[in-house]
Amino acid sequence: MSDARPQIVLVSGLSGSGKSTAMSALEDIAFYCVDNLPVQLVEQFLGLCRKTTPPVERIALAVDAREGPFLGAVPAVPELARELRASGAALQLIFLDCANDVLVARYRETRRVHPLAPAGPVEEGIERERRLLVEVAALADHVIDTSSLNVHQLRAAVVARISGSARPTVVNLVSFGFRHPSPPNAELLFDVRFLPNPYFEEGLRERSGSDPDVAKFVLDHPLGQALCARLLDLLGFLLPLYDDEGKSYLTVGVGCTGGRHRSVAVVNALAEPLRRSGREVNVEHRDAERSR
């Protein structure tokens, strides 16, 4: 078992303030996330995390003021935080706040009832919840007012406070052939069928775009050089913007006729400089091995 202190993040706040978004942001940076675990079961759950192989050492738990079978849970949250800190856990408590009028608008937009006022006005539930969470908010390491934040800004704010910086957008490069369906999850799609085609070269036809001779044939051509330079310039412009927005993945599809030669060569040519720049890049040559 590792001797490292477990890193635990408690996420609390007003209902409708963005706890689900905050938890998904923590999940994206490799936290094991559990929503609405009753405080009375936290110690047992953490014990199970320590006993796994390897132990789970990055844990995020969302706690709120909803009533139900575990009445009195919220007053136990401050006690839980103190116990976790005393045990040596590296604990951070995030509290999400939000202006009342914004919360009311969000509930009206989603047509949901407030969990603490199921039969009454939303405003009544908000005020009741604020009173219940006063001590929790006072113990918070990070208070984030989500009133003016969109989901991307909230995700970035949570990640920045816990990890110190937002996780850069991961680039997925997919080569494919247009004679097959385009990648359904590609945000950017480029057609490279205007490049010289190795299929019509007797010595290159049976090889793929990963072959050095095929890649040279495609990429040493002026069109190939110009295309790669412009695509890298475009990605260099877009990726920092996606980083700032908190986008986890960007999938770029590059297609030629069969997905074996030109698209493969271009994807490989894009991947290497992106990796040298420090970007995490995944490469998939989807159709390179399909029978023609």
C-alpha cells in the first residue's frame, strides 16, 4: 500500500450552484468521484479505498443539504472535515455559492423543485439551505461564486484551484477513408484528397501512409508541405482557446479516399510537432488496414 497521503476534495454548496459540473471536472483530472454519499458512510468508503490494489488516493465527495433517510448530515460535514485533516489526509473543501436570483432563474429554466422546498417556493428552499450551510461555507478552502460562470468557466475554476492549472486539451487525430462513414465524434474534419495519391504509384500502392517512402511522396510535395503548415498553424491558434474553455478532448478527422495513404501520412505529420509542443496526442488510423 502506498504511504502517500490521500488527496480528498469535498464539494459542497447551494443546490443549483454547479456541483455536478464541479464533480465532472474533478473526474477529468483523475479523481474518483462519488456524489451524495451520506456523511455517515464516508469513513467506511475511505477504508475501502485504502484496501484496493492500488489504493485509491484521489477522491472527490459531493455533500449537500438534502434531507431524507440521513437527517442531520450537514451539521456533520464540519466534523468530518476536521477528522479528515486530523487523520493526515490532504483535504480541500470547495464551496459553491450563487446569487439567489440566479438560482431562482436556473430552477425556473429547468422546471425543477428545490430539494428543501418540494411543496413551496424556490426562494424558501434557497434561504433554508443557506442557513444549513453557514458553517460548511466558513470552513471552505475555496469559495467559488458561480453566478456569472458558464459550465466551462466553472470547470476551469475548479481544476485551477485543485491542481494549480487546467488540464490542456487532449488531441485525438483520426485518419479515415471517405468511402467509409466519417468519424462521428470529430469536431474538425479535413479532406486531403487533393494531395498526390500514392495508390497510383506501383511501388507504393500496397504500403500505408506510415511507410517512410509513402509519407515522403505525400508530404514532400508542395501541397503536402503547405497543408501541414496551415493545419498546425490553425491548431496552434485553436488549442489554447479550447484550453481556456476547459475542453477535455478535440477530435480531428483527416480523410482521403480509402484512409490508407494520404490521411495516414498527414495525421502522423501533425502528431509529432504537437507532441513536441507538450500536447498529449492520440493517433488512430481507423481504415488503414481495411481490405480495398
